[in-house]
Amino acid sequence: MSLEEQQLILNKLPPSINHAYIHVKSKKGRLFKVKTKYSKEYEEYVKAECFKQGVKLTHRNVKVNIIYQFTDYRKHDIDNVNKVLLDALEGLMFTDDNNIYDLHCTKQIKSKPAVGITMRFHDPEQKEVIDYETRNV
């Protein structure tokens, strides 16, 4: 695995956003978002896997490709698990999720649950398919 590209394979799917955070009201009535036990456990699992698989932290802007492997055809919204996964990878694979300039996610149905993450450095000089600044609408 080169520094230009890193891969991480996880054998556990992240909890959905609905199971990752709860809202708690303070004594003054303000609402706070707090991580649940499931979210904290998943973050610890991701941290252990990053160290085990030799993932290195980068401070550069990145492109991230994620493949979610679900085991059934129930309704699974990949946008509900993205936030939890990207938050868990923050500080381990990239410094902050605002360093992600390109994010591509795919959902597959397989016999075992898994998440495959590939991270590459973002090249701002590379031309995009559509340049929205010069396109006339």
C-alpha cells in the first residue's frame, strides 16, 4: 500500500445515523448531540483495524471510495451510515472529513457484511467531467 493510496477493509457495518447519536437536553434546556454506545464501540473497532492494517494519517485533500456490503435486501440507506463511518475515520485516515473532495459510495448485497474503503490524494489539477463554472445553464 503506497502513500498515494490506502485501503481499509472492515468486517462490521457502521450503525446508522439513527442509532449513532441521541439528543440530550441540558439543565438550561439546550439540546446536545451525544454519541451512543454503538457509535463509540464502532469508533474503537475502526481505530483498532486502522492500526492493525497499517493505515497512515494524511493531512492532504483526498478522494474516498466506499463499498458497503449488506447481507440482505432490506432497505439500507448508505447516506445514513456514511456520517458514522467518516466520523470514525477522522484523525485516523484523514485529519478532518472536510478534507474529502470526492466521495463515491456503492451498495452491494453479499454473503458477509463488510466495508471497503479506498483513499487517494485529490489532485486539484485533474479535470472533472463537468466544469460547472464554465457551463451555461
